[in-house]
Amino acid sequence: MSRLEQNLRAVRARIDAAARAAGRAPSSVALLAVSKTWPADDVRALTALGQVDFGENRAQELLDKAAALGDLALRWHFVGQLQRNKAAAVARLGAAVHSVDRRSLADVLDRAARDGDRALPVFVQVDLSGQTGRGGAAPEDVPALADAIAERGGLDLRGLMAVAPLGEPARPAFERLAAVAARVRADHPGAVELSAGMSGDLEEAIAVGATVVRVGTALFGDRPLPSGQDQRSPATRVTPVTGAPEAPGDMTN
Ligand SMILES: Cc1ncc(COP(=O)(O)O)c(C=O)c1O
């Protein structure tokens, strides 16, 4: 069995166990494979193992991989901070955008999506850290942003997305997210998705109702350190495609 297959099975087993522990059906939690920095061949290999949903956090990398893998029936998701100049291209690709955190971005996506034949799936990203600059709308601003998105014919409001803040336990942060999600769902019953949980905290996210977990490291291996030092353990090592510097949880574009 390949390393990727072992990792995929292990992640799926973690998801299934966490769902059962929360009294939920394992099928109620989708796995989004975050393939940033990993080569298109790894994405291709995972699709051969049945994985369908893939996420990227840099627009150009998403566009390049989508072009290289155009023969595959996979679903792309964008999970990073999205600049307006790249937003139209991402929308035209039909990738679900998990990181809508302002009306101006919703407007650009809406305009681009209206040219297509179906509404673009979008998530409102919620900032759980209380610090500006890492992406996400402040929790108190989320309901109004959700209302604005729901009014736009080119967009399909799927739900909320968040990253657990650094330096505090994930569970209480995800509970705050679930409370905002319940508020949004009261006005928008179709906004049923909660995109939360990564390699290190997917159990905590599933416990509060995550329907999509975004997993990179536990599937593909550790990404390279900025310094070029190799932090990867032999157990998870797979060949990365770039040495692009980034911090853990970095969502820049
Ligand atoms: C928004 C987002 N979600 C999920 C992930 C995947 O995180 P991990 O590699 O810890 O599973 C990343 C990675 O950078 C990310 O930026």
C-alpha cells in the first residue's frame, strides 16, 4: 500500500471515529484534501483512491493544477485569502470558495459566476482569532455578510469556514464558530456546511458539527520549512512540489 493510501485510510478512520463519538454518521463529514505545495501527480494518485475534493490556498497554484488535471472529475475548493484580481479566474473555474470575508470579494465572485451556468458555492470565513490580517470576517459581521451573499444570484451560500486560532485550544473556538453558524442557518436554512478542522484539530471540529474537514499534512506530509531545514518525519515524507516559504496555517495568496 502506498504512503498516500495509508495516510488517506488513517485520516478517514480518524474522521469516522470522531463522527461516531459525536453521535453522527461518518458520511456526514466530507474530507477536503489540501494539496497546496504538493504536485499534481499526488492529487492524481489520491483521486485514483477515491478522493474527490481538493483545496488550494494560492490562486495561481489552483489554476495551474486544475489545468494539469483537467481530465479528472474532481472538485476544487479555494481556502486561502483571495485577491480580487484572481477571484474571477477562480470563480470561472467553478471552485467552491471557502474564504469570502468581505462584500467586495463577494461582488467580484458574483459577477464572474453569473457568466457560468450554475451558482458558485461559497462559504463565509469567520475570524476566530480577534486579530485582523489573517483573513475572515469578525463574528459579529458574519450574519450581514451572509445576507448580502444570499441576495447575489451568482452565489450559493453553503455555510461557514474557519481556522482555529493559534495559541488557544481549538474546541472553545470551534464552539464560538458553531454558535455563529446556528445564527446564520436560522435565516439561511441552506447554509448547512461547516468547514472547520485541519490535521491537528479535526476531532474537535467534528465534535461541534463540522461537515467538511480540510486536511493537508496528515495526508501528504509536512510542508517545507521557510529556512529549507527539513522538518519532515520519515513516516510522512512525500516529495513536495515547491519550497515556497509559509507559516503553519498561512492563508496568504
Ligand atoms: C485554510 C486552510 N485549511 C486547511 C489547511 C490544511 O492544514 P493541515 O496541513 O494542518 O492539515 C491549510 C493549510 O495551510 C489551510 O491554510
